[in-house]
Amino acid sequence: MSLANDLHIRPSTAADVGAITAIYAHAVREGTGTFELEPPGETEMARRRDDVLAKGLPWLVATAGAGGAILGYAYANHFRPRPAYRYCLEDSIYLHPRAQHQGVGRLLLTELLARCEAGGARQMLAVIGDADNAPSIGVHQALGFEPSGVLRAAGWKFGRWLDVVLMQRRLGAGENTPPA
């Protein structure tokens, strides 16, 4: 049975920061999806979450049932800080190891896309650390992202060079009309 069958997705709260921090720390220490080398602590993760929320952007968590353990989180942030980029967002998704390959990431990304589109965003970018990250590339492709490019040998982690895969998906009217 997939964890996704009993999944609840909701906006994160300050009480979730400990679990968010632990999930991200594992990703930093064990994975290549992020190029951070040292896991940030709870204070820094709370600051990052607060920054995203202050911009009116979503930071979601997936739980096992309505009150269960946090299985993962996803958020969107502006791709770049300059005002011209305000309709172009970048997604981030991190999962607890036991939630990987269970459909949790797909459901988180689906909800994140819907909320960003409803908020007026026009483009979503995926900046995927490690060109060998087939699960992340696959879930983005399945949800309509298209390849935009590869930054070769952009990061050095775990004693090897890592590429960055860029993918993009139009939200709403995309580039077909001016923003509201």
C-alpha cells in the first residue's frame, strides 16, 4: 500500500519546523538534491520558512493522515529577487526517506503547482541538483515540466562534480497574456 493513500497535505506551521529541519538535514548529509554541505539548524530553517510565507508563497507539508508524522514538505520561492522575476517561481521538495518512491512527492508538487497558479504565478522552475536524480526529474516530467537545460559540473559534493538539471512548466496563461 502506498503512503499516498493516507496522505494529508496542509500549509506548514511553526510547529513543523523541527521535522522539516530533520528531513532537510538528511537530504544535505546523504543526498545530492541540494548542494548545501552543512545542514542548517531549526532557527535558520524557521527563518527560511518565514521568508517564503512573508512573500505570500506556499510552504506545504505532507502528513500520514490528518494528524500524523510529517513525511515531506514542498515550497515555492521566487527564482530570483529582482521584481521582473515575480511571476517565475522555483519549487523545492524534500521527503523523509521512508516516504520516497511512494507518490508523496508527486502529490506535494501537484498541490504546490495549484496553489502557485491560483496565486498568479506564470512559470515554475525546477532546479534539480544532480543529473542522476531520476526520481525528481521523473516526477517533474510527469507533471508537465519540460527540460530547459543542464548546468554542467555546477557543484562539487561527495568528491564528485554534479550537474544541475533545469526544467520549466507554464502555470495558468503562462506567457500568453500580461499578468493581472
